[in-house]
Amino acid sequence: ASGRTIKIGYVSPQTGPLAPFGEADRFTIQQMQTVLKNGIRVGGAMLPVSIIVKDSQSTPNRAGEVASDLILREKVDIVLVSGTPETANPVSDVCELNEVPCISTVVPWQPWFFGRKGDPKKGFKFTYHFFWGLEDVIGVYTGMWQSVTTDKVVGGLFPNDGDGNAWGDAKLGFPPVLASKGFTLKDTGRFQSMTQDFSSQISAFKQVNADIITGVVIPPDAKNFLVQARQQGLKPKVVSIGKALLFPSTLEALGDLGEGLSTEVWWTPMHPFKSSVTGQTARALADDYEKTTGKQWTQPIGFAHALFEIAVDTLKRTKDIDSNTSIRDALAATKLDTVVGNVAWGTGPVPNVAKTPLVGGQWVKGQKTRFDLAIVNNQLAPSIPVSGPLKLLS
Amino acid sequence: MTALLSLRDVSKRYGALTVTDHISFSVSEGETLGILGPNGAGKTTLFNLISGDTRADSGTVEFDGREIGALAPYARCIAGIGRSYQVPRPFGNMTVFENLLVAATHGAQHSEDDAYALCVDVLEHTGLRAKANRHAGSLTLLDRKRLELARALATRPRLLLLDEIAGGLTEAETHTLVAEIRRVKQQGVTIVWIEHVVHALLALADRLLVINFGKHLAEGAPDAVMNDPEVRRVYLGLEAAA
Amino acid sequence: MDAVRPRFEVRRATRASRIASLVLIALAVVVASMPFWAGRDALRDFIEIASYFVFAMMWNLLAGYGGMVSIGQQAYFGLGGYLMLALANFAGLSPFVCVPIAAVLTAIIAVPVSRIAFRLSGGYFAVGTWVIAEVFRLGIANISALGGGSGTSLTGLGDIARSTRESITLWLALAIVVLATALVYRFLRSKAGLALTAIRDDAVAASSQGVHVAGTRLVVYLCAAAGAGLAGALYFVGNLRISPDAAFSVNWTAFAIFIVMIGGLGTLEGPIVGTLLFYVLNKFLSDYGTLYLIGLGLLAIVVTLFFPQGLWGYVSRRFGLQFFPVGRRLVMLEPGAPNDASAQVPLQPALQPISQPTSPPTSQSPSQSSPLPRTR
Amino acid sequence: MTFVDIIVQGVLLGALYGLFAMGQSLVFGVMRMTNTAHGDFIVLLVFGLVALTGYAHLPLALAIALLLVIAFGFGFALQYIVLNRVAVRDPLPSLIVTFGLSIVIQNVLQQIFSADPRSIATGGFESASVSFGALTLGYLPLVTLLVTIALTFAMQWLFGKTGLGRAFRATSDDRDIVRLMGISHRRTFALAMAIAFVLIGVAATLYAMRTAVSPSDGPALLLYAFEAVIIGGMGSFWGTFAGGICLGIAQQIGFHIDPGWGIWLGHVVFLAVLVARPQGLMPRTR
Amino acid sequence: MNTLLATHGLTGGYGDFQALFGVDLEVREGEVVALIGANGAGKSTLLKTVTGLLPARADQVTWRGEPIGGARAERIVGLGLALVPEGRRLFSSLSVEENLLLGAQANRTRARKWHLDSVYALFPILKEKRRQPSTSLSGGQQQMVAIGRALMSNPRLLMCDELSLGLAPIVVREIYDALPALVEDGMSVLIVEQDVQLARRVSQRFYCLQEGRVSLSGASASASDADIANAYFGVAA
Ligand SMILES: Nc1ncnc2c1ncn2[C@@H]1O[C@H](COP(=O)(O)OP(=O)(O)OP(=O)(O)O)[C@@H](O)[C@H]1O
Ligand SMILES: Nc1ncnc2c1ncn2[C@@H]1O[C@H](COP(=O)(O)OP(=O)(O)OP(=O)(O)O)[C@@H](O)[C@H]1O
Ligand SMILES: [Mg+2]
Ligand SMILES: [Mg+2]
């Protein structure tokens, strides 16, 4: 196996509705190509590396197809995938079936594991995942909400998609925990994304006069809901929503409505971690991104970077580069401090899942940019500094 | 001779307009009935009622002793009613031959191989043989009308409904047409023929039916009807026999 | 009849068609042996091609021959996929067995659906079918047992050895392609196929010539549904993961339309040519993402505007080639008989306006028999 | 959610759908063209407005006016150069070309503006509202309703009473013979499409104020527009308006029962209407 | 009487199918000219070419000496030339009255002898059905609308293809009786007619087409039936 090129496959949504999740990819890939230009040392030999990037076009089918391409045509040694169940799950499935090691992230682990019909006893043979889980986001959100005075009535907006179904799941999702923590949840049921009208939810929330609104919705829905909520006189004190509120671009689109909204935060420049391949701190990485692209930093940067950190580390530790199982074994044995924190499998809630820290953030008026993401809750990851308490919506 | 087709008290209205007004008549086996009437009298509608393209509001249509008012057009065709359209409706993307083949395989219920012979016969007699492989869409008006007749014949009808197939033909062409229809008649096919070209009609019709505003105006032996002063006034616009 | 019957014969096959049939059989054998020599990617490619092709061919049957232009065939594609998956995951049947069963069930479901769809015609039909597909998508998205909106994975295949799984899937795909093609071809050559063309040209006239219009249409619609179901089931056996948005995506029909139009509407060769072209493009250019899709869209537009008869249509007119002739040519045998094979219009009609499935019975509008040339 | 509330919100939602549908009603009803790019046209103009306000930094009012002018020209050109070739009774060619257009538009927009959703800042207008006792109504939805009604009046008059309207219908019947009446069918169609685009422009403006729009949103809008047109019946703009309202109310009721089934119910009602009255509620032309 | 319309060696056809081979024909102010010929002779093609529905070389067709060949139909009809097309071709989604009104659209300048009332006077039945969709009319009634529609543009030259086709004798009579009245106020008429006798009776001059060529022409009164039969079919019938 001397001198042959190591091939790393990478799948993410670079176009389509989920494109914000893939926004950082071009930057990350370029960075990695420069870092790895003289290859990786595997078992004494220095092997050249090529990274093959595929676009899932935000559709599960396409994601599955390109994954098969990577495996069958490009014959990649390892597959990396990032961004929403709609992308990560089909790719992982294909890898599992074709017995190729796969690392996935940027999906709460439950939708990834149970969404793929995983069995907590058996786990998966070739697919490994690192990210936080619903228990974390629930913890963070409830933590934020408990830090302020509300009537503890929560209105839930859970769409009928991978994330929405998981968040709203009666066993794994918000409902049981909220109940146990003394919140009352008003869940009007799963709705179709791209809904033009939320008046039924709004009036339901008004009836129970919910002070808190939460959920995981795509940007257009978020805007629709918030606008109509204000129109129809729903005045929540706290709005904590996942997905839609992750990206600065969507906040821009929200205009004034955006200020004070809160969301979960998986990575920021403030995170006290360093990259194992470039040695950059989180801050340095973010600055590098803003300098290179001229765009405001976004959370996926860290995780896209971490995917490659783990891949490189795994390959370095691989005994026989030509054996999938050998690579897989190396992957399974990973214990690495990455720019998103420590990643190690075996300690997670279920097999094949490693967890990264999660904190809570709120969008506040920024200096350079219209909005900045301020960390307001770190109870699950005290190592990450908070910049202030959660403020109620005016 | 037994009645092959008989309409009893059939009416059809479009909105306020009564197009067919309590019409009753019958045609006996082997007979040729000519139908005359001013434009808009309701002749074509009458055909539509018989062929099933439109349903009557009231009254009964009997064919070969059985009530067919409820049957769909295709069923009536299979039962033995073949029709031509006043404004030709060829299957434009098919060849002339295939046009006939449709009629022969479905209307006449032949297997495809038996159908070939029948179609060739019809092509021969309707002077379309040379155009057998032409697309029906590119035919001239005359050939389209020929095709209407040919297609109706290819369904092996017992009752043949002809709607103004002589319109627009020259003298000579009309003669050949009349000859062809006479041949069909001699095979014992019952014919109902709407025609404004009266002399063509007179050449063959055993009996004439004149309708006006959907109403039965006159009926009987051709010359009798043609000399009926009412008919002459309404239809030919002549004052009583001059 | 009295007249002496002239001697004649009716030509249906062409030389090209005889050669073609041999070539195709040979091809099938080659494909069947692929597991023993070809790479895994080739196998998968064929399976994907197969499902695209079958789906496109069925759309072609429906729209190109049946004159029923639907934007809703993804309904049956998705149903096929979901039924296969449900049978496999819940009833524990082997997914391979589930594929044909799913197709049959799809056709059964299509029966009541057709009663709604057939109330519509022309553009109405096109849009109506799309809405029907949406109804299925949203309906299934609300069934949590099937994973709801997030979809679910096919579990049944995990424990079958990889190589066996792949070869069986390939043979299944091959069988489906051969069967579907053969059936459609036979159907189109039969007198039912004849009726179909007639209906497309003028439904009213057809019924007055003894053609059971509604019946014929229904048969075609059900065939198309079953075929789409097959394609869908096959695709998701290969793809393993299904979700409503993916399974019932209008893009399936969009692709089918592109394939057929680029290849040639209303010809059996069209979908073949179209699929191959589409597939090649998809393989080598799809990494260009948006640009690729822009190109695809433009291609479809250009072809429709300037080669309405599609690539194959163009070739077959240019060189009078026909691998799957369905037309009939009458040839008079006795000497001197005017045999205007010279004045041949090509047997394969260009794509001409398909008269809408139903037009008012007494309508005297001569639109489909106008001697005036249509301005293009 | 009170019954009144459901109905009111349904009407307001329906007005938006009706507005989406106006342009389609003209194109589908007059040219008999199955335009599957309608939704993408709306999105296109939304981004046009975004470009005018966000990049060219024009004041909103001016931007809107400019947009409508551009829309008119663009619609005219599009029809004259491209779509006229496929504006025949056969739905297929137009269907494919517009399908193609739809894909091209979506991806071009994505190439230029990225996949991020955009909207028009109206300085809080979109969230302002008046309340009548229990129910509070947003200004924006009310404005949408009024605009839709006004446009319906205008279109019905133009289409039914004026010579231009007559020319529209005649041209859609027989594009050869209409030339013998001294009318160029190419110009007539182009004009119709131009007007349709102005209507789309209005819809796009109000829509962009209401929600954030991303390049791939078109198809979702298309179906609502089509449904409104078909429920209402070909070529009748009051029908289209009514169709939109029906759709809105149906969905609203559905949402109330279960948010997951709202849109579904809308579709089902649409199909039900088709089965009951294939010609639509108030058809004008056939 | 000066010439209104003239063709010079007019050729034409459909795509690569040629239907006309050098036709010379002229129509003068206020005369009725008949165009006869067997089916497929090229009569309709001639009319379509003259009105610009089919392509032609500019100098092949002149209007008052001006070359108009190949010009756009919508322009040509503006000059005062109206065609009653073969097979009626009414606008199915317009009411009878709207069909007529549309006819007036072609003419903005010329005198308005023909307007709704005068057309209704000519065909009273149409007045009753003015609000009905034109599809709902009988074949004959549709023909009347087609003629009325052409008249509404108050043309200088009215060209009728197969006027009597599908018309009851009484209607044919009415229409042809109206002809002289039309000609009176200077309108010329070119009629394509299958009924040769009728055609000759109403026309001053006639042209006979045969396979795309003029096989006979002259004063309608003088020509002998034998000649015409000959001109019709090439050989004496
Ligand atoms: N749309 C068309 N496409 C191709 N050829 C045509 C078309 N219309 C007519 N032709 C051909 O042109 C020739 C002349 O046709 P045309 O209709 O001018 O004859 P005509 O004298 O009007 O006959 P008729 O008395 O039947 O109307 C015919 O041979 C016919 O086959
Ligand atoms: N679908 C319809 N809707 C409304 N009225 C109709 C319809 N079809 C026919 N009519 C009316 O019915 C009457 C008779 O029409 P029909 O076609 O039967 O007349 P006809 O006797 O065939 O006349 P012609 O000899 O001119 O063909 C006409 O007044 C026509 O207006
Ligand atoms: Mg009639
Ligand atoms: Mg003619």
C-alpha cells in the first residue's frame, strides 16, 4: 500500500434550503488542503491526501447517491458528513451498508441514532457521530428559562421533519423533561415546513398565554411566525428557537424582530479550544474565516474543522490503510481534543455517539455586525465563558 | 320490413333553446332516409342523439328492437351504428390506413389481421387507396370527408349516419360519391343521410324527413316532400311550386 | 364484398428493428453477467439507470401515447418506495420480494385515484395529478410509523451478504427493465395501442368509432402507475433511506419529462436515449451544483423549442431509423398499383398538439383538422 | 381558536393566495398555458425587490414602482421571445419550458443570492395591527385583502369588457384567424404576460413584506396559485378570488384541527371541488 | 375600373409541399370574381397566401400596385382586405356578438357601412343568438357569423372560401342575393365556390385553378360549360 493516495470524502448541503449549514465548507476544505498538502504519515509512510467534496443539494436522495459515488466510484477510505438529519442520515446509512468508516456531525445524536433505527444494544459497525443531544439543548433552554421570571408556560413549534419530530418526541424530546421541571408545554402538533400561516398556533399560545416560545424551525417559518405573532398580539418574554436562529444571515432577514432571540450554541470563537491540526484557537479560526470570506463567523465552521481533525488523527493511527475495519478500529479508539472540545467514543449515551458541549446564546446588537451572539448560559459547560444573563424580550 | 332504428318523442334542449322537439320517426331495415332542414334545425344534434355523443333529455332511442338511450357511443357503434361528422374529425397523427384500422378493430371488433382486408376494401371503394399511408392531418377537405365516410364504413355498420358529406364537392365528385353510397345501400346497409345538396339526396333517398327548429315538419316520399309548399318556403325559400 | 380484392401486405417491422431486437437481447445477457466482471459502481449505476428509465418510459406511455400529461407520477414512485419499505420493515419480507408486490399494490391504489384524476383534462389534469401527489406526500408525512416527515431507513438488507445483495438487486433491475419494455412495446403494437393514438388525436371521434375511451385510458393509467411503483420500489432498494419529500418530490416527474422530451416523446427509443444522456450529464456534471441544474433547465427549454420531436425523433426522421416501430404501412403488391411509398410521411409523427382528452361533443371548432398551418 | 377567528384568518390568508393566483389566472385562463414557473416568477420578483432596496438602496416606494415597470417589460419580453413558441393548447410544451425556467430561476437566484431567505424591511409595518375586541388583525393582511379585491375588479373589467380582453380570448382560441382581424397574436400574448407579471410584482412585494423568501420557495407557492385559479374556474377573476378564499379557509380549518393536516385539507378540498364541479365555481371561458 | 388586388406568378405552398405554380390573377374595384377548381386545386392556398397567412415574395402580390406579398397578415387586412376562411374558424370562447365586434378591429379608418345592426339585418338569426358561445351554433349559423365578422371590417375586398359549404339553399340564396348590394358601394368580392353554375351567375369574371395553375379565365357569361369542365379536370369530362 505504499505511495497510494488517501481519499477523504466529504458530503454537506452546499446548495438548497439547508445551504447555510454548508456555508463554511469551501473555507474549511481550502484550509485543509493547504495543511495536508504534503500528506499524512501512516504507519511510517507519508501518503498524499485528496479530499473529494460532494453537494447533497439539501435532498436526502442526492445525499445517498453522492455517498455511494464516493464509496463505489472514488473508492474513498473514509467519509465525513455534516448538517441536519436530511444529509447525515442517508450518508451514514450508505456507509454502514457498504462497510466504509463514516464520521458525522451537526445533528443532535437522537435524530441521527434513532432516526436510523439504531439499536442501543448493538449500535452501528462503521458509522460514528459526534454532537450534543436533545438532553443538552433541553437542559440549556430550560436553564435559560429558569434564569428569568416567567409563567413557565411554553409554546412549542415542532415541524414535521427530522429535528422537529425528535425535539417534540413524547419520550426523547422536550415534553417529559419540561413536565418534570415544572413547565407546561403547549404543543399544537407537527406542522409542515413552508407553512404560510401560524394563526392557529398563535391563538393557541395566546389562550394559555405562553411567555416562552421554543421549537426548531427553518428560517422562513421563523419569520412568518414571529411577524404574525406580533400582528396577532402574542407577546412572549423569551423566544428560544433552534436551526432558524443559528445563522447571522437569517437574523438579518428577521430585522428588528431578531433582537433578543435566543438559541442553542454549539461553537463560538469564545470556546476555549484549540485545533489539533492547525493549532489555531477557536478565536483565531473564526477571525481567519471572517478575513478570508468577509462574512460573519457561523457555528458550523468549528465542526467542519473538527471533522477533519478527527479524520486526520484516525488515519494517522490506522495500522493497515487498505482495510476498512482497521481504519474503523482506529476511528473507534479516537480520543482527541478538537476545536469543538474533546471527542471520544465509548463514553457516549449510546454506542457510536460522542458528545460535545452545548451552551445557550442570545442575539444582541453588535458593533461590527447587526447582531452578535452572546453566550448567556453555560451550566452544562462551565469552561465556556458567559458574557451576561439572558435578557427578556421588550 | 322491420324498424331498425326508431326514435320516440325525443327532445333535447340547450338552456332555453329546444334543439330537438318531440321528434319521432323510424327507419326500417335497408331503407335510406334523407334528412333536410334549414341550418340550425337540429339535424346534427339528431345524429348526436342517435350515436350517443349527446344524451336526450326525454324520449327513447331504439336500435334493432332494444333501447340504447343509456349506451355510451362506443357501445352503440359496436352495436352497428356508424357515423360521419359534418366537420371532419380525422385522427390527424395516424395514417389513413390506421384511421380505418381503428374503426375495423374496435367498431367492427375484428382481430387486427382480419381487419386489414376490410380496410383495404374500404380504401378501394372510397378512392383513398393512393393516400393509404398519408397522415390524415395533411388531407384536403375532400379527402377528409372521404375519410369520414370510409371510417364509418370500416365499422361494418348496419346503420350508417352521414352528415353532409357531399358539401363542397363538384358535380363529378358528387356522382362518384352517390355511386359509392348506392353500392353500400345495395349491401343492405340502412342509411340516414343529412344533406343540403338536395339532388344528391334525391338520387338515393327512399324517404325524406324535414325538420325545422327541432320540430318534425314533413315526412314521406321524396317528390311529395319536395313539393310540399311548406318545405319549399322554409327550406328552399321558393314560393309554392312555380 | 363484390370488388376483386387487390393483393397487399402490411409492413410493421423494419430491418433496423430486427437488428435492434437481437442487439438488445445480447445486451441483456451482458448486463446479466455483470456481477462476475463489472465493478460495484457499475452495478449500482445500472440499478439507478434502470429506475430512472422505467419511470420515464411509463411517463412516456401516459403522456406521449395516452395524451394524459401528468406532473403527478411521483405519487406512484413514492408509493412504490414506501410500500416496499413498509412490507420489508414491518411484514419482514425480503425487500426484493416486496418490489413487485409494491408495484401491484400501487396499481390498486391508483384505481380510486384515477376516478378523481379523470374528471380533469389538459392543464387541469397536469396540475390536479400534482396536487394528488402532494396529498400522498403530506398524508404519509403524518404517519409517524413511517418516520413521519423525517422518513426512515430500510433495515431488511443489513444481514444479507454484500455481494449477493448487489447481484440480486442488479438482476431484479434487469428483469424489471426487460419486462416493462417488452410489455409496453407489445401493448402499443396491439389494437389497444392503436386505440390509444386515436384517443390522443380525437377522443370523441374515437368513441364513435367503437373505442372504449374511458377503459383504454384507465388501463394505461394503471400500467403507468404500476410501472412508476416498480421504479420507485427499485430505487429505494438501492437507496435504503426514504423520506416523503424525497420520495414524492416533483423532481422525479420533472426528470422523467426531461428524459422523454430530450429523447423523443411518443417513441419507445426516446426514453432510452434520454435516460442515457441524462445519466451521463448527471454523473459528470452534477458536482457543479447550481450551474449543472441551470444547464439542465436550459437544455430542456432549448430542446423543446427547437427539437420538439427530441433527439431520437430527429434522428429517426433524418435517417428513417426505427428500432421499435409501432406504425403500420400498407403496401400494394400488384403492379401499377399507386404505391405512394415515395410520398411517405415519416411513420413517426412529429410531436403535434395532443388534442385534449375530452372536447365538447358538439363543438364544431375545427382546431385539430385545420388546413391552416400552425404558426411555430 | 374561535370560529370567527378561523374564518377571518382564513379570508386573510386566502386573499394572499388569491393575489398569487391573479397572474396565473390570466396566463392559465387566457393563454391556456400550463405555467409551472409561476411560483418562481414570484420569488424572482421578490429578489428583484431585494436587489433594488438592499443593493441599490432605493426607497421602498420607488423600488416597488420600478419593480412593476421592470416586471412589465420582463414579462413582455419573456412571452414574446420564449413562451410564445409554446403557447398552444397542448399543455406539454409550455409545461416543460416553464419547468425548465423554474429550475433555471431557482438556481440562478441561488448562485447570486445564496440560499439564504430574504425579506423586505418595512420598518415594523408588517407586524403592526388593529384589534377589534377579541381578534387582532395585521395591517399587512388587511392591505393584501384590499389590494386583491381591487385587482380583481380591474382584471375582470379589462378581461370582460374591453377590446383588449376580447383580443386576449380570441387569440387564445385561434391564433391564425385572429391575425385576419388585424391582431398580432404574439403581441397580444406578450401583453397578457406583461400584465400578469405586474400582478406577480404586486404579489411579490406584499409577500416579501410578510415573510422571508428563499430561492427554492417557488413551487410551494405555485400549487396554491393553481388551486385558486382552478377552484374558481378558468378566466374568471372573481372565481380566482373566491378560489383563493376557499383555499385559505379550508387550510385554516385544517390547521385548527391539526397543524400537520392544514395544507393537506386545502388540497383535498381542491380535489373535492374538482370532482364536484370540474369547470370550477364560476367559470367564464371554457 | 382600376386594379385592387393582383398576383404575379404567385407560388406558394406548405413547407416543401408546393401547391401554387405561378398564378396570375387580378381583382378590380367593385367587381365580383369567382375562383373555381377541383378540390385540392389550390384555391384556399391562394387566399391564404394573399392574406399573408402563408409566405410569398413581395412583388408576387400587389395591392393597388403596392407590393404586399409576404407582409404580416395583421398588416395586410388593415389595408381593407377580409377573408372568410374555409371551415368558419370562429372564436369558440367568444359570444357571437363578440366575434362580430372583433371583426371591426381590423379597420380603424374606413367608412362604417357594416356594423352590428346591418349584419344582424342581413342574418336575423344571429341577433337571437348574439349572447351564445359561437361553438353552440349550427354549422350554417357559424358560416353566417364568419361572413358577418369579415364584413364588420368594412373591407374593400371580401374573399370568401367555400361560402355555400354546409348552407341550406335558402341561406345560400340569401347570401348571394346580398352580393350585388355589397358590390354597389364599391366593395369587390372574390369568391371560392364549388357550385360552378352559382359561381358564374353571381360573378363577372372567373378564374379556374387546376393543380395550382390557372387553367382558364374570362368573363363568366361567355365561357362554355365544356371549356370549364375541361379546365376543371384537364381532360374533357
Ligand atoms: N395544411 C396543409 N399542409 C400541407 N398540405 C396542405 C395543407 N393544406 C392543403 N394542402 C395541400 O395543398 C393543396 C391545395 O390545397 P387547397 O386547400 O388550397 O385546395 P382547395 O382548392 O382549397 O381545395 P378544397 O376545395 O378542398 O378547399 C392540396 O393538395 C392539399 O393537399
Ligand atoms: N352544444 C351546444 N350548446 C348549445 N346549443 C347548441 C349546441 N349544439 C347545437 N346547438 C344549437 O342547436 C341547434 C341545432 O344545431 P345543429 O348542429 O343540430 O344544426 P344542424 O341542423 O346540423 O345545422 P347545419 O345544417 O347548419 O349543420 C343550433 O341552433 C345550435 O345553435
Ligand atoms: Mg349540422
Ligand atoms: Mg379550400
